[in-house]
Amino acid sequence: AGAFRGLKQLIYLYLSHNDIRVLRAGAFDDLTELTYLYLDHNKVTELPRGLLSPLVNLFILQLNNNKLRELRAGAFQGAKDLRWLYLSENALTSLQPGALDDVENLAKFHLDKNQLSSYPAATLSKLRVVEELKLSHNPLKSIPDDAFQSFGRYLETLWLDNTNLEKLSDGAFLGVTTLKHVHLENNRLSQLPSNFPFDNLETLTLTNNPWKCTCQLRGLRRWLEAKTSRPDATCASPAKFKGQHIRDTDAFRGCKFPTKRSKKAGRH
């Protein structure tokens, strides 16, 4: 504790690749101006409550490639200005409710390559302005209703690839209006929710999923037809369309495509 006492003007602190195993409360006392803290590639197993309390100006926290197993309530107490949080490649199995209550202004949150077996809905619902959420390589299996609603007006980039996803709940994307980039490759998805937010979507990666080419995917077909790039998504079923590109197959020939309502006049 107090290792950095007196360094009140310090803005950057790099402690990466240092074999650090324990962080004690009080370690960062005095660092009230610290804005960038790099603790990646260490062996930290837990964040004691109050550790970050002095860091009222912290903007970026790199904790990727450690051995964190869970995030407890109050883990980020005091770090109210934190905007970018990197927790990739840890051993996280759970985010306790309340773990993120103190950092509701996070804009970029990377949780990929952990061991989360379900989407931490209660914990993430405290976040308000997430623009980029990375959950790749967690065994999530499904995404529940209202998963992104608390920050749906801000979310632009979402990584859900390599998560054993079998189902996106019908209400998973409720409230999501600004999504631009979605990664869904290497999962077990056969369908997308009927209200999937295609409107502002620029990129969508779909490969290595067993897509079922029925009318429920007609929104995807329409989006693909409007794109110049060719995402390589193919039908797995029905059998007669297996291996055909979703964009080119005749599987949607009998489907009713809703007509686009024209945007209200006067909007720019």
C-alpha cells in the first residue's frame, strides 16, 4: 500500500507483464490524476473493494490476460469516469449483480475469452452508454430478452462470435437502434429474431452457423441483397437448399417481404 504515494500528477501507469498476483486496497492512494492504468498480462485473481476508489479520473483500465474469476459488487467503486474496460482473457465465470454499478458510463467493454456460461443481464443492465461490447469466446448459449436495452441507443459494435449461441431470444434486441457491426460467426444459430435491427447495419458476420432458410430469415435476405460485399452465409436446411448462399437461394421465393415505410418527410 502507498507504493505510489506523492505521485499526485501521474497520468499514465504501466504495470503490464510484471507477474503481479495481489492488488491490495490502498495500492493506488494519491493517484487522483491517473487516467490510464495498464495491469494486463499479470496473475491478478481478484479486485478488492476500494482498490480504485482514489482513481476519480481513470478513463482506461486494462486488466486483460489475468486470472480474475469473478467480479464482485463494488469492484470499481469510485472509478465513475471509467470509459474503456478490458477484461479479456481472464477466468471469469460470473459478474455479480452490482459489480458494474459504479461504472455506468462505460463506452467500450471487452469480456471476450472468459468462462461466462450465461449472459450477465442483471449486471450489464446498469450500463447506460455502451458503444462496443465484446463477448466472443464465452459459452453463453443464448441471449435473453432486453439484453442490451439499457444502452440500446448507443450500441454500435457487438461481438457474439464463438459463444455456442443456439438462440437469440425474440426480444434480445429490443431498444437497440444504432447497431452497425455484429459478429455472429462460429455458433449454432439457425434463425435470427424477426425484429433484428438491420436498419443501420453495415457489417454482419454469419459464417459457420446452421442457418434454416425459411421465411423467418427474409429480413436477412433483404439486407444481403442490398449489400455490395458478400458475407458468406449458407443455408443448412431445408435439405434441398443446403449449401446455397442465403443471398442467392430460391428458398425465399414464396415469402412476403414487408414494404419499407418511407421515412417521415423533413428528417435529414
